[in-house]
Amino acid sequence: MKSIPILALSAGLFDVASGCGAHLLARAMEARGPNDCVGGTAPPSKTFAITNAQIFNGVGFGVPQTVLVNGGKVALVGGSAPPGIQVVDGRGKFLTPGLIDGHVHPQSCEALSNLTAYGVTTAVNMACLNYTACAQLKHQAGVADYITAGFFAVGPNSLHAQFFGVPPDQTLQPGADLNKNVDYVFGNGSDFYKIVAEDNGPTQDQQNSLVKIVRSRGKATYTHASYLSAFAQAIISKCDGIQHVPANGTLTSTQVKQIVSQGQFVTPTMEVFRFAFANPALGPLLGLTPADTYANVQANVAALHKGGVPLAVGTDAVGNLGGIINFPFGQSLHCELQNLVAAGFGNAEVLKAATSGTAKLYKLMDRGNISIGQRADLVLLNSNPLADIANTFDINRVWVGGAEVTRILSTKGQTC
């Protein structure tokens, strides 16, 4: 997915750049103003306990235990609930850490609320198009915690630069001051740095230098790379994480070994590819070519997994974009779990990947586990996801930062 076909929607709405769900977000954002994200949760109980639930420990579910929550964090695992506090009986149920979408594009409180309603308690936003709007979505109580990139690094005349109308002075021109660019991104509250590797994108030397500069600031760099040549650039740059996998061919064993040796990880976002290939009308919209196949996506994920490359879980979801496309927040993350199982992951392995695994890869060390001192981001399931990964849809309750979510959208029997 990399070309720019012209899509004439009735009166010819816009040119379409492909490769990432964010390419449609530029138009949809015009009608998406963030606001105060209140009303989606019950007032937090200062101290409460979940009793008799089987707790996911990264490998499986242990014997029923009590989890004590205080001040938005896990205060104790095991023992008995102190008298006089709120108690939630988890008998016959399964308690997991909150899910993390490691590549998503929420741009409003509604989007964050929809994620949370499906048990996704952390959203890693892969493109900030408006620093003021992104700042407003941070640290909102009762909805998915918002971790965000800055405005992505693009080259002049690249696909992303053209579609988003990036002024020339904001692209990485030859001889650009990369230190100044990096400082500007992090000076605007960004949590990490995003590079877009593509035709006419940042040069290989620029990508290599950016990774070194960002790392010298103690931050991480993640690179969009949705086809083979771009993926090769991301490997050479030694960025921390590569976003997407190629659909136009398969990675070599040498590339897989290089990713492992360099300590990189990959967020494959299988669901955006599955979604595209399952909806033939989206082919022209997303720039699919005959070389692009979902079989290539599956083969690449299987090869990365077998080769020992750490894989984060992400979807590239963008929500409902003005009736043009509806790639839903939250639900798509559960579908991604099923995609990964189909690619060779075990159920426990994929559940760990979507919680503590993704948290570790994105350096979010205060979440992803149900252990003392961690954020009380919790999902109580009615059914065992290790028996059937689709049981992650069977949500009973959700807590984010210790606040119980009153709006649950996910129910048993939902399908992808």
C-alpha cells in the first residue's frame, strides 16, 4: 500500500495517500474537537477490592485471589479484602490487565471512550496533527490513557507530505537542522518521535541521524514502514520500533535476524490489512496493488514471531471517518488478538503481548501487570480467553486508573 490513486467520491472529495490509517484522518479531524472526557466513569472509589477472580499472570490464570486497589493503583494481590470497603465479587471470572493498543489514531474524547468501553485502557497515538488537541487528550480521567507521537517526520514531496499539506519548511529538506526538529517535537509534549519511511521520505542518513539524536534525548523513535523498501530503511536506521509489516512481499531471514540483533520490535497492525482486504471497495482507496496480499502479511508476522522478534499489538484504527470508512476503536484490538493467534501465537502469549508485552516495548513500565504499584487498569471477563481468544469480547467490568467504566460496549458473541 503506497501509491496515490485519485478517488472520485461523487464530486471528487480528495486525493488519497495510502499506507496507514492516518491518511484519512486529515480530513476527518476538521470535525473532531476534543473536550473534557467526563461522564464515562463512576466516581472512583478510594479503596475497593475484587475478590475470588482468577488473575492473569502472563502465562495463565492462577487460583482465585483478591486484588486490592487504592488511589488508582494495585495495592495488594492476595489475602482478604479489608472490612468496610467496596467489594466486587469476581467468582467464576477472569481478571486481566487493561489492553493496550500500540498503534491507533484517536482524536477525541469519544474515541478514547470507545476504546475504554472495549477494555483498552492505553492508546498509543501514532500521529499528532495538532499539538493543542493532543495536549487536551492527555491525562483525562476515566478513559484510555493517551500516549502520543509528535507531528511525523516526512520528506518533501512524499506521499504523507502531499496528502497532509505539510508546508515545505516543516518537511525534512536536504540539510535540515535535525536537532532543531527533534527539540521542537518534544518541546510540544510528544512522548516519542515518529518517522515515515516512504518514497521521497526522509533520506537514509536523515533517518539514521534522527534515531541517534532522539536516543540521546532519552526518547524512542518508531518508524512507519508499510512496504518492503521502506521496511528495509527502518531496519537500517535501528529505530526502536517498526510500525506495520510489508504486504507487497516477504521479509528475508537475514532481515529478521538483523531486527532481533538490533533490539528492535515490530507492531504489525494485521487488522488494518485484514480490514482492507476483506472490503474490496477499499482497494483503490488504500492503494492496494496486485503485489499486496494478506497472505504476505500473515507470512511476515509468522516469520517475525518464529524468529524471536518482539511484537507489540496495535490496530491502526481511525474510527468512523465521515461515512467513508468505519474502522472501529476498541473492537479492532480484539480482532487483532484473533489475527495474531491465526498467525501462530498461543492464547496466553497473545494476551501477554497485548498487556505487559506492549507496555514493556513502549516503555510504559507503570502498567500491563496486575502487581503492587501498577496502574489499576483492569478488565474482568466472564469467560476464559485461554479457552477461546474470542472470549476477550466477553467483558463484565473495566477499570481505568482505578475508576470503573460505566459504559461497556463489548459482549460475548461479537465477531470480527
